[in-house]
Amino acid sequence: MNCDRAGELLGVYLRDELMPSTRAEVQAHLDHCASCRADLDLDRLVFELPRVEPSAALHERIFSSPEFREIARAVRLQNNPGDTFSEGRSSGESHAPAGDKISANGAYSHLKVLRPSGPVAREGGNGHHRPVARTERNIRRIDWQGMALRLVAAAAVLVLVLGSALVAKNLLQTQPPVAAIPTFDPAGPVTGPLAAGNRAVYLHNGRLWSAPEHGPQIRSPLTDRSVTVAPGWTVAPAAGSNGAHHLAYIDLKTGTLHIIQTDDRADLTVGRVAPQGADQATFWQSAEGRAILAGLAWAPDARQLAFVADRDGAGAALWVANADGSAARPVSGPAAPGVLPSLPAWALDGSDLAYVLIGNDAPSIWNYAFDANPPQMLEQRAWPGGNAQDVVRGLFWTSDTLNPTITWSVGTSDGKLIKGLWSYRLNQTPHLARLTSPGATFSMVDYSAQAGGTGSWLVAQVNVGLRSIHADGSAVMGLASGHIAAVRWSPDGPNALYVVAETGAKKGTLWTWTPLLGQRQIAGNVSLNPLPAWSPDGRYVLYVADSHVWNALASGSSEPLAGSDAATALSWAPDGARVALAGARGITISDSDGSSPSQVDNVSGVDAVIWTAVP
């Protein structure tokens, strides 16, 4: 689609009246054409100007004005050359100036109009053009009656436009420097496919919404108004040559599991995960209900979904279904009352599915290999000799497929401390390895399968500082000292960020650590909610400080995002070029420096935004 065709469609594009396929073509053109986006911004401004009906007094002022009477006089002279206009003049006043005699053809004989000769030339090859100043002198007749009517219409339009412009000027002077905010419908229906491109997805008031990275569209609902989406919804990794995403969620009203393919929003029901007839108001507060809500896990290739379900009330089991909802089957063996599977974790090649089984005794570690049956218990007690009241907080695989290893953290049930890290090596003996010293405690931990070669923990050890611990137990390295309240690996693994703050503090000092530069102080007064967020390439960090969002290089320098306020959620687009910010004013998507902002929703209280791609 070229610029001429896109320009013809901008009006219906703004009114959302295009067919989905045509809208997608226009959107694709706008994504790479800055000139058309500028035209669209101007069209949107005009489109959103207040519509003002002229008053009767204004009508009277226009049509009784001396200017209008002069126009009417000229029209009458043209139609009836022998008449005189006596209104407002003496009877002896002539009806035409001496030098302006009207010829027989109705045109002033000495007037000529310059017109372009031939078609208007265009500049460049993108369809945008300006008239070229190449003209020849052609004489044409002037229709004074038509001109008079056009002048009257132009006068009325000028009054209205000037009035609307004053209103628009006042509005623009009082609003922050962001794109024009559309009218948001909080109960919009789910209709049609989504436009292609990166999209930000978030949960608000029980519904999932999807907003585009570029363009004037506001967010669209992914789920119907009759659905109440549980907080544990999850997005699959991009799968297939077209990069399609899938999204899974549980409907709290019906107790059913759903899968959405985010490019066409086709919502399919996989099946029940809560017992038929269960009191939904109390069931989701029970231990079984919480395990079900926390039990969604996509395979790394996005072809399968693991979930916890109790379909008949006989007890919960771990299930697996295909991404299209087919072939749902239990994989954790017969269900039993009071026994709960939790924390399903896929091996990076999708060959195995590990999980924790919580029973009357301490939790045990299990694995289901898809090329073998039945499931195998790896470790009867997740922490030999530990406190029976502790819980498994996180379960992961390393990226070493030759020596597959499962690693997990154990912490207090109130979530305040991590008390130890463990690994189970499937092909080595002894299988179980403790990664931390007895008695050591940790305020925060994070795990990355990319860090340390095959997988590594980043830990904030109480009274010690920041350390990295390889999941196979091969290396422990001290990185920094201080009381650390937050830690996070970069997506690609080698870099780390951490926030130094006192216990219970809501803000602290942000630092980064890289293998090349070591530790670097980024900023003080940094909010712990939301936590700072790495860019996909691990080069930049978004954070909130002093009621603004900032973007910092991992090496240290920071710049505030233009027009940003304090945020409740920070999220990078998959390519790192755009960011989504949730805050009190709603959801805003902009370039990573805050430029080219687009407010896609006006809701507040959103605490997580996840990006998807629609091919």
C-alpha cells in the first residue's frame, strides 16, 4: 500500500470502519511511514475538535453584515445589470464602480486566473506531493453567484473553525504532552482479528486487554464481559515461523481453563479445572484452589500447556494439553485427596516435566519423562533435615541437556526468607546437591537458565551481599556487599541488577553488575514497586525514581522518559524499541526515551504488562 491509498483511508481508519484485512494493510504502512503517521495525527486532532452548532445570533450577524450585503449586491448586479441597490445607500449612488464594467459573458473583462497546466507533479516516490509552481495563463469565466455562495459558506466555516481552534488551543495548553486520548469503552465487545505487530497485554477488572505498539488504535478486549480472568494467566513463548503467541487463563466464574491464540482472539475452552458445583467464592481461597491458579506452565516450544486440575472433586492432578486444547491428559498419576501437585517446570527441550508434590509430609520432587511412564519421584524430601513448615518457592531446569539438572529454592511459608538452594542431577551421583551452606539465609533470589553457562542463581545473602551460585554447584562468586532488597538477572544472562535498601524500605539505591565493568551505581531513591526492568538485550534498565520513569545504560548513565509519571508496571517490547508503562493515568506506549507516546487505556491499578506478537 502506497501513501496515496493510505491517505484516502485515514478517515475511515480513525473511525474503525475498515475491513480487518484492509485495516491491517493500513497499519503495516503506518508502522514504517512517518509522513503518513504525521498526517494521521493531524486528522485525529481535527476529528476530535469539539463540534459547535452556530447560534441564531451568529446566523443573524453573518447574514445582516455589510460584507454579506455587498456580496448580495454583486450577485444581483450580475444577474440584473440594470438594477440598483438602494439598501443602505442614497438613491443617486451608482450600482457599479466606474472601472468594473461587466461584459456580456458575465465576467469582469480584465480579470484572469492562473491555473496549473497539466497534472500536478509529485516529489519523490512515496506518494506525498506538493504542487509544483509551473503554471500558464488561462482565462476562465467567473461564476459570481457560485463565488458568492462559496464566500458566504467560507465565512460561516471560518467563524466555526476559529472558535473550535480557540477551544483546541485551550485544551492543548492544559494537557500533558501526550497523544490525544480517545474515548475508552470499558465494556467493549470482543470482535474480529487483531492488527499485526507487537502488542501489550494486561489484566484489568477481570478482563484481558490487548493494545497495539503503533498506530492510533486503543486497546481491544481479549475476553468477554461474562468472564472473570484469574491473576495466574500466562503467555506462551513465540512459536512457529509466524511468531504466533498463545495465552492461557482460568475463568473464576466457571472454573474452566481457556486458551487464546492472540492473533485472532479465538477463545477455546480446554475443560474444567475446579470441581463441578464447587462454591467459587471459597474454593479459590483454599490450598487446592491456589495451587490450581498457580499451576499454568507453557512448554518452551509453546506446543503444550501444563496445568493443575481437580475435575471431579477426587483430588488434584497435573495435566498436559496441546496448544489447541486437544489431548488433555493427567501425567502425575492417580489423584488423591489432600495431595497437591504444584510448580510445574518444563525441561528446555520439552522432554521432561518436573513438579512438586505436596502431601502430608514435606514436599517431594517428581519428574514425568514423556518417553517413559509412569512419573518418577526424584527426592522424597525437598530439603533433607529441614523444617517441615518450609515450602518450595521455585523449581527450574538447567540448560544442560547432556547432564540434565533440576534446581529449586526452599523458603519460609510467609515468603520472607529463602533458607537454601538445592539441585538434583539426573545422570550423576550423588544426585542431590545442596548449593548453599546450612544456616545461610537470603532476602531475595533469582534464577536464569542462561546465566553461568548452563544456569545460575543470583542471591542476596543476609549479612553478606550479592552472590551468584551455579546450579550444578561448580562455582560461587561474590559480586557486591550491602543489604540487598531486590535482584534480577538480565534476560541474556551475564548482567545483574540489584537494589540496596534497609529492611522494610520502599526505595533504595539501584546498582548493576556486569562481567566487564563490575558494579556500577545507577541512581538513588529508586522504587521497589515496580522492580526495575531489563531491556531484552540486557543493555538498558527501566526504573522509577522521584515520580518519573528513567532509562539507564547498564554502565551507569540515566535519562528520564519524556512526559512520564510514577508507574505501577514497566515492560519492554520484544525488540527493545518501545516500552509500556502503567500508572495512575493509564497505559502508555512510547519509544524507549519517552518520545512518540500513545495512551492506549485510561485505567489505573495495572501491575503487569506482557508483550505478545501478532503476525
